[in-house]
Amino acid sequence: MSRFIFDVHDDGPIEWGETSYEFADRAEIERRVQQLVEEAQTRQKARGCSPPLTTVFVHEDGGGIVLTAYARPGEDLRLVWASG
């Protein structure tokens, strides 16, 4: 299994991933990204804000970005997997 780090960017402070997680396949990574986006949007609502965009960058531990995911409130999550 590969290890991945998740960096969440919304309209608040950047939350750099400090811990890497193991996932067996893309579906597991996508579920984790969805959860992180939902958590970020919930934090923004609690602050009285509506985030214009939440972005999650998924880095392979020791490597580059393998997935960029983004969503606006009320829209479907969009996933862009790195090619190669």
C-alpha cells in the first residue's frame, strides 16, 4: 500500500497534512477527500462564512501530487488525478 498526505485549502488557515495515511486504492483516497471537504465546509459555516472553494491536494509520501480535488458548497466534488 502507498502512503499519502492530504493538504486542505479553504478560505481559512491552510491545514497542511502532517501525517501520512495508507490506502489500498483510489476509492479509499476519494472517500477521505470527500470527508475532508465536508469537514472544511462545516468549519467555514461555524465561522459564519461560506467557503468559495475548498481544495484538497493529495501527495504521495515522498513524491508529488497525485490528486487535486475541489468543491464549492452545493456542488459535486471534482477530482483530477495526475496522469502518468
